[in-house]
Amino acid sequence: MRRVNGAPVLVCGMFAITLLVSLPLSTALGGMIQQHLGRSLAADAAAAGADYDWWQEFSAQATGVGKTFEPTIVGFGAVLDNLESLLDNRRLAVTIAGATCAWLVIWSFLSGGVIDRLARARPTRSSGFFAACGTHFWRFTRLGMVALLVYYVLFAGIHAWMFDALYPRLTRNLTVERTAFLIRLGCYAVFGLLLFLCNLAFDYARIRIVVEDRRSAVGALIAGSRFVRRNRGALWLYLLNGGAFLSLVLLYALLAPGAPRSGVRMWLTLGIGELYVFLRHYLKLVFYASETSYFQGAVAHASYTAAPAVVWPESPAAEAVLNADSIAP
């Protein structure tokens, strides 16, 4: 956390990039809503607060990004909706999938500089940061292709088998709904464990690429998996970070308001939501910083975080000392 606190530009930059990626979709959605409302009584009702009758009418005729404008986007409902989409492997809308891919490409470019900055625990300036981004981008791209293949197997293969074949077979003759719920919960737990292990291995693969200057994505993934297997502290650290994220989610569940009204409450709803997104980015960086710090301590790479080499002062006295070594006796 000290490393992240010492790099506030990283947190603000991640938040700004997410905002810029989502801004075109938000603008398009705003235009669709404005066109549908026009100058009508429904517009006045929507301006005064949430009008669910109009909302349902809009959702029924919406296309593209308009399909995402549902009541589940309000407050904590958005968190639950995202979690359900992940666990149930629900397909994203094409527009949202496109924005997500754009964000992933941008993050693949920036993550090399982010991890390098967190590993060094000192400012690297823009030149050093973007140099690290460019150096590791293609390595992270190759690792991302491997990750895409692994997650495709997880979601298209294992998830489909567990929830479309195994779960119906286990609950075929059940009459108690509670038992069926517990079985489904167990399936979620097993699938979540597989995601957890894969995510952990890819995290340390990225770290090994940056800290050890590895060029092979497959080699880094094997080395990252081997590190996780030999160091149980990596598992506990991930669970600790996960607990911090869960605490943030629970806090947001308590503070997130419902459907906003006009005036101050509308801006309060927006502010709390944006603060939650900002803190999520902060915890994401804490994930990487803590894992990087743990890896450096475990494999004796702490010198990577050392301060820059001392530059000899430019003065006549210093030049005289340097020249004295080259003078023959």
C-alpha cells in the first residue's frame, strides 16, 4: 500500500483511462435517451427521478448499447449484475464487449510500466514508464493470447460442462430447493477456485516478465505457476487482497443509494459510484504491488527497488579526482 500511495498518478491515470473508454458509450446512450424522451411529460418525470414505466418502455425498443440501460445499473445492483454475468457466463452486449477489449489492449500496454514502477518503489518519470510499457507490451500480448485460450477452456468447456450437464444431472430427482441451491453453490465454488488459481498464475507470470526481464510468455507462466506452488504465502496474500476488495464491496452495498432523484441526491449518487470505481482501481494496484513485493522478497530481487545510482557531482574537484586515477606515477 505504501508503494501505491507513493504513486498517485498511477491510480488517477487508471481511473481516467476507464472513464475515457466508457465516455463514448455513455454519450451514445445519453443521445438515445434524449431522442426517446424528446419534449414530453415523460421527460419531466424522468428529470424529477426514476420513472420505471418509461424505463421499461425504453428497454423494450432499445438496441445496441441501449440494451444495457436496465434498473440493475443503479447502485449496488450493478455489482451483483456483473458478478452474476461472470458466474453464469452471460454474454456481453457487442458494444460493451468492444469497449472491454479496448480497455484490455490499453491495460496490456500500460501494465508493464505499472508493474515496473511498483517494483522499483520510486518515480521512474514518463520516459522510464513508457519505455517499460513498450518493452513489455508484446510479451504481455503473447501472455494475453495464452490467457485467452485458458479462459476460453474454462468458460466454454468446464463451465458449460458443470452447469449445463453436471448440475442438471445432480438435481434431476431433487424435491428440496435448498439442496439444489447448495449444489449450485458448490459448483460456483469449484469454478471460482479454478479462476482463482489461473488468475494467480498469470499475475506472477506478468511480474516475472517485468522483474526478471523474461521474453517467453509460456516460460513466464510456467515459472509463475511454480512460484505459486512453492510459496503458499502467495495464496494467503491473494486471499488477503480479496478480503480487502470484499470489504469495499460490502461498504458500497451499505452506502450505495437507490434510484437517484434530482438535485443534490443525484450528484451524491454519482459521486459515491465514481468513488467506488476509483477505490477499485486503487485495490487493483495494491494487488499488483503486494504480489510484486512478496515475489521480490521471496526470490531475493529486492535490489530491483533500489534507488538510482549516485551520479558524481559536476565540479572541478570531482573532475580532478577522476583524472588523478589516470595519471601515471
